[in-house]
Amino acid sequence: MTQKIAFQGELGAYGHEACAAARPDFAPLPCRTFEDAIEAVRKGDATLGMIAVENSTYGRVADVHSLLPESGLHIVDETFVRVHVNLLGKKTAKLEDITGAYGHPVILPQCAGFLRENRIHGHTSTDNARAAREVSEGDDVTIAALASELAAEIYDLKVLARHIEDHDRNTTRFLIMSREPDYRKRGKHGMMTSFVFRVRNIPAALYKAMGGFATNGVNMTKLESYMVDGHFTATQFYAEIEGHPDDRSVQLALEELNYFTDKLHVMGVYPAAARRHEK
């Protein structure tokens, strides 16, 4: 029986592209929301979940980091997808016909320059692949979708303009989630460790907590904060570091961090993707 990997969006979404690239032997399982994708893994409907966390142009994907700690899942891998945005229309449409284009709120800013230059009004859709499907099902040749070439193939649309993203390195990072952790040292480019923590309510707690990583030579690649349950006084941090919890330097850094926190939870240990080493 083929294992499944859940992603947010419909077939042809960039999450689908990520699944096909990173786990080609898994059957893609489209889900309406990130919560639904996480729940599919929790319930056992899928073995893995492919969760988008940040885009190099747009920034972090809203609300995802607040979902991950409560998901009960573990990060077991990461992958990067070069996001090529394409303008997809009906087979009879021409670029000059298009007055409106639909895409996810994350994708619209990624091609704002092209839309402005061509006097195309951007409209929001819950999913890029859904936008492509709806264009395919409709009759309006003035409406297009902002989506992948995979979506064009699936929904039999015409690529009116290819690679219209404003930045030539436009990339989305995905985390692969599982019900069970995988602490094995693996991969060719070192290991990453992700965790969430909440500092104790004492002066300079965050500064002191971070000191352990500096003094032990552990490189922190990400540190982001977000409110918990809407309280300004309850701030949680999401962090990523290079290294494995079994490394002595990481052990010492986490021990020092633990002293200044009232919550510390390791989200996952996984191999660093080759994309991190590209110039």
C-alpha cells in the first residue's frame, strides 16, 4: 500500500510540487488547510505532512509556527522549492486579454511588479491550484490564475506568461512532519535542531539564554517570537540551530537555555537541506 504525504492545497499546488520532489514514492494527499494536513498525519490518514513555513520574498507563512508546537508532530526533514509563478489562462486567452488574476495572498506580493506592469488586478484565492481549477471550469477569458506549471498540466490551462515572480531566487521552505521523531544522524550537510521555548520572567532572560549558544559555538539560524493565546506578556520563541542534541556543544547550550526558560520543547532533529549551502 502506497504511503501518503499530506499538504495544504489542491493538486497542482506548490506543496504538491514539494511532495513530488522530496517524497516521489508517496501519494500526495491534498488538504484544505494546514490544520487539516496536520490532522491527517495525526489521525494516520497520511504518514507525513509537507508544511510550508516561509518564503524568501513574502516571509514566514502566517500562523504556521504557532500551529507546529501544538501539533503533536515532529520535524523529520526540510526541503526547498524554487517557486516559479506563472500566469495561467484559458486555451483561447491571450496575455492582453487578462484583467484579473487569482492567487493565494502569499503569492500576490511575489509577482506584484508583473501585475502592475500589465494592469492586471490581483484577487485572493484560498489556494493557487484551486484558482487554476476554477479558471479551467469557468468561461471568462479575462480571468487568469497565478500558479505552477504543474497546475497548468493538471487543469489543461495555457501558460500566458512564465516565471513572472519579481525575484529570481523566489523560494519556499517546507518542513516534513511525522508522528514519530527521528533522531538519527543522517544526510550529507549536517544536522538541524528546531525547538520552541518560553523565557522566565526575569531581567535579561532572553539575552542570557542566548549566551549559551554563542559561548559554545553553536550557530543559530532562526529565532522568531510570537504571542501565545493573544497575551502580550506570554511570548514564545521558535528557534533553529545547526547541530544535533547529542553534540556536546549543543548539549551545553541547551542546558544553559533550559535554566532561563519555563518551557523548552524540541520540535525536531533533521538533516540540513543542500539548499542551505548554495550561494
